[in-house]
Amino acid sequence: MSSLGLLVAGIAHEINNQVNFIHGNLQYANQYAGDLLELVDL
């Protein structure tokens, strides 16, 4: 049972890393996309 808990905790940690990376970069991606759209409109 302890091994299963460690496995689940490890999987949750790896998923959380990816979610935090995406969440941390959403603002920059949104700004970059807006800048690209402004360039296309020119």
C-alpha cells in the first residue's frame, strides 16, 4: 500500500509540474499572440 501511495504521489507531482509550466507561461503566450496579430494587421 505504501508503494502505491509513493507511485501516485510521483505521478501527481509530474502532472503538477506540467500544469504549473503551462500556467506560468500563459500570460507571455497571450502577449506574444497579441503582438503577432498586430503585426499581421499592419
